[in-house]
Amino acid sequence: MTGPAAVARAAGRSPLDFRPMSHHDTVLVVDFGAQYAQLIARRVREAKVYSEIVPHTATVAEILAKNPKAIVLSGGPQSVYAEGAPQVDPALFEAGIPVFGICYGFQAMAKALGGDVAKTGLSEFGRTSASVREHGTLLAKLPDAVSIWMSHGDSVAQAPAGFDTLADTAGAKVAAFEHLGRRLAGVQWHPEVAHSELGQTVLESFLYDIAGVRPDWTPSSIVDDSVAAIRAQVGDAKVICGLSGGVDSAVAAALVQRAVGDQLTCVFVDHGLLRKGEAEAVERDFVAATGVKLVVANAQDQFLGHLDGVTDPETKRKIIGREFIRTFEEEARKLASDGVEFLVQGTLYPDVVESGGGEGAANIKSHHNVGGLPDDLKFKLVEPLRTLFKDEVRQVGLELGLPPEMIWRHPFPGPGLAIRIIGAVTPDRLEILREADAIARDELTKSGLDRDIWQFPVVLLADVRSVGVQGDGRTYGHPIVLRPVTSEDAMTADWGRLPYDVIERMSTRITNEVREVNRVVVDVTSKPPGTIEWE
């Protein structure tokens, strides 16, 4: 929620010091450089508990100043005995706050409390079997043997004094421990990853049964807190929001609309590069669901004119970003003269974390966050999604009553179909791609696989021709590339294994219904080495 940031500003604190309303318990995830730190925070949120990520460089005083109900120490890439490796200040464990260590955090906890951490000569990476010797409270809901996900070279050889050893593996004599009197616990494995059997159960056993954290972080509470905070920040001022057709801007706008009603005006720049039916959905479905005031800037001719003959992908992006800013600026200037003071921006929590914990959003493309406005249009920011992960944004959108097809829309690039046409962008090529894309999406939806596929670029190889036979004649048409992708965060991705019969239906329909296309291929490249988009 942006509400906490707004309250911080009003109180004279740094806007980086954002927290939920005081009635929510907070769990802090101390990041030791783990690739899974954000995933841990998301799993805590999935347990209906608010979480934040803080760097391992934070002092004990800085951590305690956030008044956490519990603390999770993340994994990390180093050995706890390596020179310069981050350590845990033992004072953290004297504060009376429950602490849960994971992987490196587990070893750092053991070392700080007097346990023995050493190289055993047997590293464990990937799927491993753990034996639960004593279930205690942490592992009370686990069977005697469980499949887990490991990634370690060092191991805890001896638990600190007073701790009960709960589990072991072939390479870890102490794979889990707990000290109920001090409300401290940890595991050597990664309970946050899907590969660890009952991992979420282990995390929730710590949160609920050891730490006593309240599970009250829900979509309805997020909406209520956000609405109150937006009202406190905005007062009776007017607000502008740029709609892109994506879920982030739609949910951000819907939250602000719920908070201040007609004080908000949304601007939708129709650049003519969206998929079939999407511009109409923004103008019709979003307005119907929210009652928002919407200004539509029809700039299709403007964008296509500047893109005429351009084939270089980066040049395309720069042109689209520049023209978006110019168009939005023109509409914003009209509204600014009517007293608009605030601009809604769809910054998400990963943007905050990846930019160093909050020094501002990550360097998102300008046409996503309408950055780059001139000095006389420097609005104050309203960021209703600043503490939310993507999955939470979707849940909040459903809570606000937005159409499910808008909420579950696959991620879509700001430059739109322009970077899914390999070659120059023309009205005819856009129409070909729109029709092929619409067919692929329709068949994916009919198959019930919409939510199994994270993103589904459909690419037109406009500068490539292939020989085909349609009817009794020889054709020289365009190839279409299907790019089904599975991912959680777009940092890495794999190609989606669609059933052959689904691919067959897509191919048959595209080649039958889009006469300019005579060949359909499937991209089976992961990321890395490829990227999700072709341009």
C-alpha cells in the first residue's frame, strides 16, 4: 500500500520508511544476498502476514525500530566463515523477537549463538530427503521423511546450547532446530521454494505457532488501509492517472477511484499498438467497473507516422516512449490547468526492493510510468501498489470488482505489438498480428491453460517469407511464432509445454483464418539464453 508511505511523508519521516497500518503485524526478511529473498517475503504474505525485506547491513537498532513481530534470516551465496561474509549480531537474539533462519540464515544463527558450523565434505544441491527425528513445534505437521530443496556446502554440525535438533539429511547432521523458550528456529533447506514438500506448512508453523503472528493481511484489509491513506495524502486535490490497459495501472487507478471518486481523471493513450479488443476493453469494461472519468487520447496515426519504416527494436522503443510522453503531457497540461496536483504511479514492491530498498522505483521504461514530464508538470506521486507483489495486486483488483479478464491479463510490453513485429510496423502488419494473437489467446483460454502460462507473445516475422500450399495454389506468406512462457518474475523463464492438440488448433485456425500467414512455429527457448520478447 502507498498509504504507509504517504503517512510517513505527512509525519516528516522518509518516504522509504513505509509500513502498513499499525494494526498489522510485520515480519522482516533480512536479505543476505539470496536469490529467494523476495520469494520468502511473498510466502509470508501468502500466509496473510505483512512482510518487508531489509538488507543485512541494517543494524539491530534499525531493525527493531520497525517494530517487527518476527524476523526471517534469508539464504545467501557465501560461507559464514568466508572473509567479509555477513554475520548476525548476537544482540538480535536478545531482543525477545522470534527469529527463523533459512539456509545461510540458519547457519549464521547457529554460529552467532555458539553452535558449530563447518564444511562436512558433502554438499547438497537440489532435491534431498530429510529425516524428521523430533517433530517439535516447527515440524509438527510433517511426516517422518520429507522431500526438500537444498543449496549448501557448509552445515551445522552442532546446534547451539538449549536448541532441540529436529531433522537431518545425508549432508547435514543438523538440518532443523528450535528453541521454543526463546522462540528461535531454523532449517537448512529452502521451505519457500515449490520443490520443498510442505514448505509453506513449515513457514506457517513458525509464524503462527512459534511467533504468534496474526494472519490479517488480506485483500480487503489492503483495500481499506489504502483507501484511508490515499484520502489522507490527497485530501480534496485532483489526481491524474495514465492507464495502459495492464493490471498494475488498472488496479492503482481503481484504488484511487475508490478513495477519492471524481477527483481522479484517467488518461488512456491509444497508440494503436494494443492487441485485439484491448483498447475497447479499457474504454468500456474498466469504466463500467469503476465509474472513473476517462479521457481517451487517440494517437494511432501519430505513433504509426513516427514508426514508419523503422526496423531497429531500440529505435522503436524510444519513439514509442517519446510519443507517449508527448501525448500524455498534452493531456496532463490540460488537466493541470484545472488544478491537478497528484499523479498515480503503479510502482510495485519488487521495483522498490530492486532499486535499493526504496530510493524510488527501478528504472522502468518511461512509457510505463510516465516519467520524463517537464518541470512544470512535476506532480506529487500517489503509489497505491508500492508495498504489493504482483499476485497481491491481482487479488486486490478482484476485491475491487475489476473484470477477471483484466486482472488475469498476461504481462504485455509497453511498446505493444510494435516489438512483436520483426520488421517495420504498418497498419496491415498490425492487423495480421492482432488476428493471429487473438486466435492463439482464444484457444489458450478454451484449453483452460491461461493461468499455467505466464506470458504468451505471438510474433510476426514480417520481413520473412516462407513457401506454402493453400488450396491448390502456392503461397508465399509470413511465419507466425508462438512463444508460450512460464515464469514467476521474468528474471528467468522456461517455454511452456502446451499440449500438441492445443498447438495444432492454434496453427490450423491461424493459417485458415489469417490468409497472409502460411506457417506457425513454436519457440522452445528458455531464458537464458533467450529473452521473453523477440525484440
